[in-house]
Amino acid sequence: MAALAAGAFLAWPWVDEPLSVTGATARPNSTGTGCDSTMTVLGTLRTNGEGGTVSYRWRRSDGAVTGPVRQRIPRGTRQTEITLRWAFHGPGTMKATAVLEVLSPNRADAAATFTYTCR
């Protein structure tokens, strides 16, 4: 029994942990956008460095939701950049929010807010 426990202890450092998202951020590439333009929202996923697949989606304040996106994260990668491009048309003013929702391997959310103004 002691030999089995010693063998398990010696193997422990080589056992892979599963991929985990340790944090997420989102930010617009500027504070506002004007008439008939596209805003790029930059998302950053921070991970524990293990390889695997992350699933995420973007939820916009105008009610639109992207389908789930699956992205492979190579082992050793601790930060992955993703983007959302949101097109605006016509006159008006809107405080817009894009929420990055990490669906798996664990939950994490981040939001970016900006203003669309067209007069």
C-alpha cells in the first residue's frame, strides 16, 4: 500500500490539470463611435496555461447574441485575444454594452460600454 501511495505521489507533478479560465476582460477600441461605423470590442481570456477548448459568446445591449464560439487554446497559452465587431447605422444616440460570456470550461463574464452618436 505504501508503494502505491509513493507511486501516486511521484506521478502527481505530471498529471495535467484541466483548462480553466481565470479571468476575462472586455474593452471597446475607443470610447465612442459615429455615424455608420463599426466598433471593435476587444476581449481577453486569461487561462491557467493548460490546453483545451473554450466556449464563449457575445451578448449585446440591442438584444443580439452570437452563437457559441469554440476556440482551441494551446497548452502554455495564458492569454487569448478575441474580438466582436458591431456595426451601427443611422441617426441617434445609444449607450451600448457588449458582454463577453465564457460558457466553458467554467463561467466568466466581462462587459464593455461605449456610446454611439450620429446627428
